[in-house]
Amino acid sequence: MLSFVVKSKMRPMNLQYISDSEGQTTGVFIPIDEWNYLKSKYKEIEKEEISIPDWHKNLVRERLDEYNKKPGSALDFDASMDEIKKSL
């Protein structure tokens, strides 16, 4: 995990970048004090609402039903990703 101090007009932030085993950045950790500061400055930051369309919920339910009927038919994610990378 890498740590950086990001300087902006508001105040420095001690961000930590999270990386996977291949060095790709997969996330950012914001210390709680800085998160609370952002929430106080931008009141709408936690009000974001995520709406999942019904067609998407139905599709996921169908796929879960299929998996539950034949769990052995599922592909291993890592093996599938390896195969994709080989073909690139």
C-alpha cells in the first residue's frame, strides 16, 4: 500500500492508495478525520442514491437461479482471467 499527501486548496490529505498483486491501483483509503471533514464541507457527499434498474435485478436473480440449479457449471474467475490474458 502506498501513502501520499495530496495538497489541495482545502487542506492536505493523507491518502493511501491500495494496489493489487500486479501493481494496479484498486482503491483509495481516506483517514476517518479527513472523511469527516469532507462530509462536513460537502453535505451531499453521502446523499448519493444508487438506483438499480429492475431489468438488472431480474437478470442477477435469473443467473443466481441457474447457478443454484447447477453450481458445478460455474467457471473459476482466476482461471478464466488467465485464459483471457493469454489470448491478448
